[in-house]
Amino acid sequence: MSPSAPFRQRLTAREPLVGSFLKTPTGHATEIIGEAGFDFVVIDQEHAPFGRTTTDIALLAARAANIPALVRVPGPDAILSVLDCGATGVLIPHVSSAAYARKVAAVCRYRGGKRGFATSTRAGRYTAAPMWRHIADSDAGTVVVAQIEDPEALDEIDAIAAVEGIDSLFIGRGDLTAAFGDESKDPPGVRQAVERISAAALKAGKAISVYVANGTEAAWLKTLGASTFVLSSDQGFLRQGALASLDDIRAKIGVDTRKDWRGSAGRPNSHRRQTPETPSMKNSGFIRRAPKAAPTREGNVGRKP
């Protein structure tokens, strides 16, 4: 499908798409990710300090960079404001029942839904968009992704996946791991949950969205049917690039990179290489370095990126 096709059309057709979380409340990261060639960004209101104004700025930057922008909202009360500001769609956390899935889907649609109407917004081109054209275009183009991250959601996963207006299921491995409480590197409960959510999405004809720290994780999840990949975050890329560049220059000027350097906060930088051992689909503040030997598929489930 052409990259110029509407984003919702590309996502629901399960075209391989790669985006990234935005954690830093500025417009600059949005522009950089867009210029880098990513397919989309996800502005994270849930776990980053984005307010309404900073979200508005990031969405404006997304338009300038010509990149679709979803917003992970903290709850349904924030949906209308981000859609009015021009978000391509929303990522809804903690969708654990079909009833809640129907509720959030309705908030995102005019016809058959409960979205509040206005064209005095960026989405309505500041009244330049005719009323019914705006309604039709918004209903056709708004993406709604349900994040499945609670064990109780598994009891209704087929019903959730079947809800009309839900375009994709996002598998929240981090919260699932925390909920199961299994500290092993490959929690069987998490693996089974991932497979069950994937099967339900495919059965309902819905796209599967996932967070990944690297290509190895993406390749494994692709075998389960995943097609929309959220790779790291602006903060993760910053940390990864900073560590790689620092090690490179220290090595070339003859500084022992094994030395216990201390940062400005007085904490040993040696701790920077420690990698937590549970996967987080939400906290993508850093990305681990690729190991010399690629981990097996089994090694990815219980690991926090």
C-alpha cells in the first residue's frame, strides 16, 4: 500500500508500520522522528509530562513533519481534546472489558458515537471544514487502539477484539508481567497472554500493535501476527546514542571505558549498563544494547526493554 494512503487504512490492512513513543514534551522530537522516516509517533500523556498545551505543540509539529500522531491518553476524558487538536488517533490504556472498549470507541466517533462536535479546532480547520465533511473525514480516519494489559481482560479478549470501532489491540507486556508477578526472564503466563491476545485480534481481523526494544523482539512478535511496532522512544534513542558516542570518543582518546565514572548527580555511570529483567511496553526511557549473540525468542518475553 502507498505510504500516502490514510494511516488508518494502512494500519487496518496490517501493513508493517514502525513508530516510536514521544516522552519529551517538545515539538522537536516529533520533527526529528518524522524526518528520520518513521511511519508514526505516539505522544505519551500517560507516562510522560505532556499536558494539553505541550500535546498541542507536538501535534502541530507532527503536521509540519507530515507524520501521523497517535496520543496515549491517561483516560477517556482526554480523548476529545487530543482529537480536536488533530491527533490521528488514540491509544487507550487498560481496556479490560468489552463494555469499556465500546465506551472509548464511541467517544472517538460522531455517527453512532458520542464525540462532541466542533469545527473551531485544528481538526476542523478552524471552521474552514464544512460540518458534514468534517464528520465523515473524522469518522473514517480516526484510529482507536485498545491497550490490553490486565489479566482480567483475557477473560473477555474475544469480545473486546470484536468491538466495532476498535482498530487494533496493543499488547501491554509490561503491566501483564507486573500483574502476574513472575520475576523469571520468560514468564509462561505472559507468553500465554501474548499468544492469546494475538489470536483474538487475528480472529476478529484486527491489527496487532506492540512495543519493541529491538529487531529481535519485532521478528518474534511478527510470527504471532504483529504488524504495528512502536520502537523505543525519543528518550531511549537519546540515551542509546549518548552512551555509544561517549564510549566511542573515550576509547579513541585513550580513556579506560571500564572506569567507574560518576555523573553530575554523583551516581556511578557503571550502573547505566544494568538491564532490568521484566518487559515494559510503557517505560521506554532507555534501550539496552544489542547482545553479541541474538537472544532466542524465549529470552524476550521476560525482559524489560
